[in-house]
Amino acid sequence: MIKIHTMSSLHYQYQRPQPVAAPKKEEATDKPLTFQEILNQKMKEKNVKLT
């Protein structure tokens, strides 16, 4: 015997729940770093490792 909940989930009249995409946050911090900023970060990391 077929259980009713398995039938109803595949029935053409029942809409399947669609995943909702999270809204993208548009912030100024999301812009890519410049070469100079990346270089400064790398130099700071090296200085911390050396000390």
C-alpha cells in the first residue's frame, strides 16, 4: 500500500518548495583590494612572523 505523503509530494498540482536565494549585500567593503593594499597586508604578515 502506498503512503499518502509520498503520493502528494510528487503530485503535479502541488508546488514543490523552491529554495530562496539570500539577498546579496552590497557594501563598500566587498570591492576588491588594490595591489598596494594587498602588498601592505603581506608585508605586515611577514613582519609579524619575523618577530
